[in-house]
Amino acid sequence: MPDLQNRSQAAKCMHASLVVVWLGTALVSALDYFGLSGLQHEGARLLSDGGIVDARWQALLIWSGLLADMALGLALLLRPGRASYLTALLLMTAMTVIGTALQPALWLHPLGPLLKNLPIAAMLWFLLQAHNPSDRLES
């Protein structure tokens, strides 16, 4: 059954890449918050440009997103399954809506910070539909 094996390998690759996306985003957000990313507090600047200028609100939003990304990355890593895929899809959708409300021009950004959420949503939808509780995502 090569097709089933190929789908399983594709699911493993998608799953691993999503773990890296969420944990990597949490790490990069923390580095940026502390001024260690080389981007001069890009997260705070984006929030400020979106109308959130109070530093306390910026910190609250940055840390809320950072901790949500970390929790989701760890959930995907340690407890892969329908619940973690659905949670990831819902969180990504919420963050996309918030990002769109604050900075709609990000849809037109050359690096596609919001546009990239479309293939992420497709991967999450695939994994959500394809997940079989008897499957193991470890190698």
C-alpha cells in the first residue's frame, strides 16, 4: 500500500513542520520582545502601527500570543491528535482575524505573514480529517 504509506509520511512531515512553526514562533517572539532578534521589537511596532500604543497592552498581547504558540506547539509535539489540530486551526484563525483587523495591509506584505496561514490551515484540515487515533506520528 504505497499510497497509504505516502500519506502517512506526508502527515508526519506536515505535523513536524507545524510543531516547528508554533515553537519557533514562540521563541522568535520572546527574542524580539527582549530585543534579541535583530528586528528592534517588531511585534510592538506592528501593534503600535495597528493602533495599540500602550506598552502594557503590547506586552500583554505579545506574551499572550507567545504563550499560546508555545502551549500549542507543545500540545502538537506531545499530544498530537484531533483536539490539538482543531485547537491549532481555531487559534490560527483567531490570530489571522486579529492580524487582519489590526494590520490588513499584512495580506499584501511581500513575505506574506498572513497569507502563509492559508496553507497552514490546509495542512491542519488535512491532519484533522486524516487523523486516526491508532496511528502514531513518531517514526
